[in-house]
Amino acid sequence: MPAGAKDPRIVLGERVNALRVALGLSQEDFAGRVGLDRTYVSGIERGLRNPTLLVLLRLAQALEVPVTELLEETQERKGERPPAKR
């Protein structure tokens, strides 16, 4: 990770939190939708957890967004390559 770059887990957590709040869901309600413990969701939102691909897919489904939307913010903020065009 380049010097001064924000940890992608923190950026992902901020993105999950913002989307969850926009849906008006508490961590408890959101955790129930995802099938995870509330403390695990809290750890994701605080950048303390490194969720697996399957957990990312479940988060995206519960947030009603494509999984790529959870990751786009990370790429944009780090100034990395734009999403691939198909």
C-alpha cells in the first residue's frame, strides 16, 4: 500500500456504513439481513475485519447494490485504475 494511502478495509467499512445508514437500517437489523453477528458487522464498518468474497456478496445483496459498488469507492479514493469497461 502506498505511503499515505488509506487502508482499503477502512474505506470499505465507511462505504458499507454509509449505504446501511442510507437504507435506514440499524447495525442489528442489517446484521440480521446479512446473516452475521452485529459485532462482526461493526468490525467491518470500523475496518477491523477483512471480509471474504462470500461475505462481500452477502453485504452487497443486503445493501441492494452490486458488489462492485462496495469496491468502487476504494479504487476511486486510492486513485487506482478506473473500473473495466465491458
